[in-house]
Amino acid sequence: MTPEILARVSAARTVRDLSDLARQTLGAIAEDSTPAERIDQARRLRLLAVEYVDRIVLAEALGGTGWEDLAAALGRRDPDTVEADYADDVAEWSAATDAGSVLDGYEALDAWYDRHREDHDPQTSTPVRNLLAGD
């Protein structure tokens, strides 16, 4: 299992959590909440969105995408700064030898996707299994 694939599975888990939190936030839109509670919920959504971007950038870096391309995709001008921002994570994930914690429960990600899939979504019911089979 390559570090890139492991990072993609981690990204899948993060985007699932983001989707769940967004759905919960929408469901609670009419509930009595304080401004602080609504702002806290919005901040949690933003943090998960940033974490998702970071996981995707990590996966792309681990897959060999150059820092110039990553910087451009992020809308940033300096590839060296982008590389410095992600260097520790790239080194850590590159050296990882235990895939177990990342892969634990990947079937649940597929089940979650299949439960929430709509007609306009990709037709597969097992996207994570397909990702792992392609490695």
C-alpha cells in the first residue's frame, strides 16, 4: 500500500466527516442556538474543509506531483513555501509502515457512500475498495 493511497483513504474519511457535519448543521438551522454556537459550528466545518485540502495536497505530493503544480492548484505563488508547509507530513507519511490505522473501517466509508449516493454521483458503490484494488 503506497503512502499516496493511504493519504487518499484518510482524505475520504475527512470528507465523509465534513459531509456529515454539514448535513447536521443544515438540519439544526431552525433550532435555537446562540451566535457563539452557530459560529463554532461554522468554524468546525471550515477546519474540516482545510483538513481535507491538506490531505489531498499530501496525497498529490506523495504521488509525485511537483511543488510548482501544487502551489498553482492552491492559488499560491511560492512553491518553496508550499513545500515547507507540507514537508513534515510528507516525510511522516512516506516513512509510515503501518497502514492498519488508516485502512481500519474502509468498508464503512464505502457503505456510507452507497447510503448517501444520489443519481448524479459516480455510479460505483465501493469507491474506497476500488481505490485500494487499483494500488
